[in-house]
Amino acid sequence: MSDAPAVASPEELAEALIDAARKAGADAADAMVVEESATGIDVRAGKLEEAGRAEAMQIGLRVFIGQRQAMTSASDSRPGGFAGLAERAVAMAREAPEDAYAGLAPAEALAEARDATGLELEDPAIDRDPAALEAAAREMEAAAMAAPGIAQAEASAAWSRSRLHLATSTGFSGGWTATMAQLSLVAIAGEGLGMERDYDYDARVFTADLRAPAEIGALAAERALSRLKPRKPPTGRAHVLYDERVAGSLVGHLLSAINGSAVARGASWARGLMGEAVLPAGIDLMEEPHRPRVPGSRRFDAEGLPTRERKLVEDGVLQGWILDLANARKLGLESTANAARSPRSGPNPSAHNLRLTEGEASLDDLLKQMGTGLYVTSLIGATINPNTGDYSRGASGFWVENGEIAWPVSECTIAGSLPDMLRRVIPANDARLHTGRVIPSLLVEDMSVAGA
């Protein structure tokens, strides 16, 4: 029989941190503890390239002395060391400048739901066997290498589990466990300076929901082969169709612009657009934090406030900012329960699961509708002016003529004005419904394309 001490749970550790902060003289405090474990396998050239197992514990404590706050973090999970951690945090807070917007959520505003019941974030049967991961990686690689013209393939399979707990001195104590299974493959086609690469992947909460490894390998190979012998597109004005894999970046730029932190700083091109059109009429952008089997789902945010479904954009019109407590106070508003944080950082606003209204047209329909233009499947780099929305990005993909893909494209730049681009997007109906951002392919007519 072992005499080793029992390992404290994240819940026990978080509550021990709050107790240590009180004893150290903090007026208020919150603590976050995250325990993580993961195993990953990489296969290349028919051989096991790398195998790794990682476990980590992250501990974060934020304390308040009046309107002064400070944070400390550690990886040592022995509660005996928490007194020193808390004393150090309190000493730092006493020397910190006052922040009129700092503070915890009041007890009456805290979420009643304090776990992930009904969200299905943990797969109890997740396959942690390294041999099973290696077999999946080998199957992906074999499927890719079976395609004539593929020179190399790099396959990865991994699983992870994380346990998170948040506790506050105002009475909140809640957390959840989440799992993730991932398969990915990068395929390289061609030879010498004419090599091209592309990828496919799948990531799910439940292993049983993953697509077949052979399907992932074959699609990655097909994509890489289709990119061989690229050309530069003609320079001028053209319609641009963003593939579903990259269309989320456009919505991401909108999210950055309506993030409360940017709005409060005055560093957002959308700061004067509340109640104005930011997307075409008929299109909603919905936040769905309670969608089952999606990693971004949660019943409460990183400040213990209850999350809820809401429309950030309704019928094309901007309805609200993305706010945590501090930025809401700066703007004279209420938090939208969008606080996110790690144990090593304080809260910042971040959107949860999103869904953009899909259109009725398929991707092929939009290709035909655009006639001639650029179909973008990959984006690199970015020059985005947050104050004006001026947009410029490197891109690659395919040139389209008469509604059909004509030839692959590389080394071009697409540019425009984000506010104008977003107000005229045309969505397809091909969004992946299991992802945190359900965004379909998006057609933007009349952009600037710089190629040859």
C-alpha cells in the first residue's frame, strides 16, 4: 500500500489559493488552475518520427487591494507553497497603480451553472493508446503516398485532456474537463523548386467523430497535387472567393474590430458602427456558447459570469460589443460574459462559438457566379489597419475562368477595405458544423488583386 500523498484536484488547488490570498491580506482574489495531459505521434517516410507525452499544471492567482491588482503564477501544485505565492501577489498589488475598472463580478451576478453538464466536452472513451495513434498516423501517410506525384507526407495524431477550475473570493467555484482528438497530414507534391504542399486535418472532442485517417491523407494529397505549376494572376480588379478553410479570417477581423478592448482604446474601425450595417441584410452572426461537442462551449466565462446565446450581428446590423468586466466598465456597459484568460494572464474579451448565416448556393454555385476571379485557399501575412480597416494579405489558390478552376495561383496580394468587403460578402452553404466557428465559403466581389 502506497504512502504517497494524494494529488490535489484543480478544484482543491484553486480554493486553497483563494484561502491563501485571504490570509495574506488580499481584499479579493480569483484563482485559475489548469491541469493538462497530452500524447502525440508523428510519422514520416514510413517511420516513427517523434512520440511524446506531456503533463503540466498551471496555477494562477490574481489579488486585489482596493483598486490595485496583481497576478502571480506557478507550476508547483503543492498547497504548502501557496502562502508565499499569495504574499508575493499581495505585495505586488500594494505597489501597483490604481485601476478604476478592476474588480471581480459581484456575487449576485455569478453563474448558477458551474460545470459542463450537457455540453459533452469530455470523451470518456478517448483512445490514449500510443499504438492506436501511430496506426492512425501511418494510415494517413499511406493514403497520401499512394497518390502518384506525392513526394513526402508528414502525419500527426494526438489526444489531449485538460481540467480547468476557477474560484473567486466572491463565492464562485466551477470548472470542467475537456478532451480533444486530432489527426492531420501535410502532403508535399512535385520535386525540386517545383514542390508544393497542402494539408487536411480533423479535430474533435470525441474520437468516434473523427473522419477516417485514410480520407484525411487522400484529401491532403489531392490538394497538394492540385497546386503544382502555379502562376501569378493578372493584376487588377477581380472577384475573390474565400474557401471555407480561410473564410473565418474575414469574420475574425470583424471580431477584432468589435472587441471591447479595441473599442475602449478607440483603436477600431467599427467603433462608430453600433446599430449600423456591418454585414449584408439577412445575415446574422450568432454566438453559441452552449453548442454540444465543441471545444469553445462553456456555461460561464473566465470571470464566473453566465454565458448566453446572442446575436452579435442581426440582419446585417451590429448589435453589441464583445466585453469582459473591465472593458465593459470603461464603456459604461455590462459585461457580455466574454472574458477569457489563462492562469498566467488576466481576463480579456474573446468570443465563444460563432455561426454565420449560410447561403443557399454551394461552393460550385459561387464559382459559377463569380465567373472570372480568384479562389483563395491559403492566406499568408497580413497588413490590417485597425483604425481604418484597410486590408492587404498574401494569398494563393486558383484562378477561375467561366466559372471553372483554370490553374493554380501563388504569390499574389489581395486588398480592399474591410468595412466595405464585409458588407457585401455572399455566403455559400458549406460550413463545417462541428467547429467553433461555423463559417462558410465567402465571395467578395470587386477586390484588388496584384499578381504578375
